[in-house]
Amino acid sequence: MTVEKPSWQAIGEQKRAKLQELLPPSFRIDPVPSADEQPNATTFIEQFLSPAERDITETTSAKALLSKLADGTLSAVEVTKAFCHRATIAHQLLNCLSEVLFVQAFARAEELDEYLRTHGKPIGPLHGLPISLKDQFRVEGAETSLGYVGWLGKVETKETESWLVKQLKDMGAIIFAKTNVPSSLMAIETNNNIVGYTTNPHNRLLSSGGSSGGEAALLSLRGSIMGFGSDVGASIRVPCSFTGTTGLKPSHGRLPYLNVANSMEGHETVPSVIGPMGHKVSDLRLAVQTVLECSPWLADPKVIQLPWRSEMEDEVRAKKASQKLTFGILRHDGVVKPHPPVERAIEQVVQALENAGYEVIEWIPPAHSEAFQILWNTFAADGGIDIHQALQQSGELPVPQLAVSYGEKLGHLPVGSVSDLWGTNQQKYNYQTRYLEYWNSTAARTRTGQPVDAIISPVAPTASYRPSEGMYFGYTGVYNVLDYSTVVVPVTKADRTLDIPVTDYTPLSDLDGAICKQYDPDLFNGTPVGVQVVCRRLEEEKVLAIADEVEAVLGSSIA
């Protein structure tokens, strides 16, 4: 007798129900208010937590929490339970989790507490630290769907687990959840046919961005202290800016991608990279440094043998002490004009840097429109074959955020040739060369006679967007094409009284005009806005040190 295969809708529903069952009943809230009833979830969540849980989950940084775990002030069990409780509420409000691993996390926390009692010392540098991961990281005992219904059903094993996940566990971290992504990862909003749409904790009527939108949303509601995402065009940085969190997009070859799932495996014209996400720049530094101490180049052949370079940080500190840090400011990329809150955030950073004695010059580089075209040519090189084949495994329809780029069915995009791909690679190399020449040329315009140390740039032209209105990722994508090291630093929040709509602007294009019209001061009021701090290729130590200083000079001005 033939057994009828469940529909893709039924498979998605079954997975959603399973996720719900794995949320401890005592941690859930009922009823869950609608987004219209409770747009802002950031303070709403606190009423459901005990004072102790609030203190734990609102600890300033991962480093501070690790200190309390290492000396026994806090147990791994109580820390894990606090974050699992907060993550449960966050998921009910935002739709941010793709895998619930609380049972495994509680068991590991008990083991770590026993180890500390027995040995009088932590098991490793991340002892007891709860860490969440974007869905594409393979974790033993969990599924890895990338938002594809057809990828459900395969449970990861010890052998298939991502190399980074193994190292995090060995260093004492507790993996307690995986977070939602858009189908295929190739969208700047987080939506799929399994979990659904992930909203912004500061305004649940708006997007958390993508593709690391679930991770950023969870972090923003303090349902996690540290996480890892990935970025091929915007995917760490846009969600961080939209949610008031921080994240690092490193250069390709710095952090290990080994056994991390991905769409369009094998395309390397503009490669995807993994990076840490958190609440403070110091969290990102901690994450990178501890991973590099595991010598990832001995396991992943794509990782460059480049241990942590303290001397690069020392150079930044010396320039800081002598007030010789110099910055280039990108206000407009020549393609899409930023909305008023984003323009104000850039100006706020300029003023803070100048007040600290640093030099700021205008940044007018080779056309960013060229980089955006190179990036799109990369993403569309196979005509969407890889994505549509994955969708066809279950027969599911693409969500709107995916269909807008790759079509409802195969054939929406032309299939490029090998010659086309080679041409894109050459265009990228030429563009990188001209951009490097421009960066070097700024030595003629600075007081120091040296090129600028870093660029300050918008992350996106908008503070967020309504569902299905995400349209442009050029402000981030250019630095993927260039392979530069980039950190997002939160700056401010949109303010209806300060960020007045522009009425006399003549759009540069239909795209520019459409995004300009999206601005609604009342809707965006209170939504976070961050900026990018950008250094050259493989300058992770430098960009983190400079971003830390930008974070410091902004100080209490962050609203």
C-alpha cells in the first residue's frame, strides 16, 4: 500500500508544533499579545522574569557573565535556565527560534557545574556561557533546514556537526538554541514556510532584517548573551543595526566555515563568512580570540594561518592616545539616500569622533553601484537553479522575500555561463584594486599624512522596513565584494521629533524613490540605528579595537 507523503504545508506545521512542545510550559506566556497590541517587546518581556533572571540575562557583557560563572557566583544551571526562559518568551513574541535545545543545554550545564565543584576551576574559557547559533550551524541532535521544508528530517550527528560548534562545546559553551533564517539565507528579511516571519523586538510591525534576523532578534531581547551568524551581503550587519546589537563580518579565511551548511555551495566569487554577534564590541573580540586559539587553520583549509595579533590593537591604542586616528565618512553611496534617522546617526558619530579629537574626512570612493552589480551577478550566476532545486524537494512555494529575487519558479533569471562568471571575477578584482588605490590616496588629505584608519558608513538606508519592503543591501554588500573587516556599532534610535521627512528630494532612480517613500516617522519611531566601522581586509583586530573606541566615544549618547 502506498503511503501518501505529507504536504509541505503539513511538514512545516509539524515542525512548528514540535518547537512549541519543546518550550517548557512554565516558561510560556498566555495570551501572546499581537504586534498591534504590543509593538515594543523590549520592556514588555521583563514582567515575566524574576529579578534574578533579569540580572543574569541583562548582564552587560559575555566577559562579565563568564567571570561570575568561573568563580561560582552563578551556576551554569541557573544561567542556562534564565536564558532559556527569556528565549522562550522571545520566540513567542518574535518567531526567532528554529531549534530548541533546552534539554541538552540543561544536561550540559549540570555537567559543567559538577566539573567546577570537583576540580575548582572552569572547564575552558567559555565555561557555562549560553551561546545561540544561526540555523545553518550544524549541531548534534538538531536539524539544519536553512528554512527549506525539504531539508527537514535529517538530524545532525557528532560526525556532521560544524567544526566551530565542536570547539565552542569543548571550551565550555552551552548551545541552547538555533535561530530562524529566510529560506535559502538569500534575503534581507527573515521568513520561511517552517517557522514564519521574524519581527523586530523594538517594533513587531517591522523586520528584524536578514538573514541572521532570528539571531539578532533573540540577542536584542536578551534571550542570548552571544551568538554566531553569517554574512554574504548584509546578513550579520543589517539585523544588528535594526535590533540595536553588534556584530562582526570578518574577511574570508579568518574564521572556520567547516561543516557549516549553506546555499549555493561552491560559489566563491563573493564568499559567505561566519562572525560573532552580541551586545558589546568586547563580546566580539572575546569570540574571535577564543576561536583563533583553537588553530582553525589546522582543520579548515580555507582558514589563513593568522593567530590573534595584539600588536595591531596596540597600534590603535597608540593612535588613540595621540589622537591620530583618522576616519572617512560615507554619507551617501550614490545609489539610495539614507532616511533621516540614518543620516542623523552618521552625523552623531562624526560629532562624537571630532569631539574626541579625531580627524574625519569625507569618503567619496569608486562607485558603490558597481559593487552592488558585481554582488548581484554573483548571487544570480546559476539563474536560481540551486534555490529552486531545494524548494522542489518538498514542492514548497518560495516566500515573497525570496520570490522577489529568484522568481516563483525556475526560469525567472537567465543562467550564466562560465565566461560570465570569469568576467564577474575579473570585475571584482578590478574594483578591489581601484578601491584600494582610493583608500591609499587619502594619505594626501589627512593631517597625519597616512591613509584613513577606518570608514564610518550607514548599514542600510533605513532603520528597518515593513514586511516585504526590504529592497537594498548595497551599503553592506560593497564590503563583501571588497572582503573588508566590518563591525556594526549601535548609535541611536529613530525619533519622530528629530527625524523629519525630506519633502524636496529628487530621487536618483525608481529604487531610490521607492525607498524614500517608505519612511514613516511615526512607524519607525524608536527603532535602533547602527553604523558600520570598516577596516581593510583581514584587519579584524584593528576594526574591533576601533569599533570599541567608537562605542566608547558615543557613550551615553546611545539612546
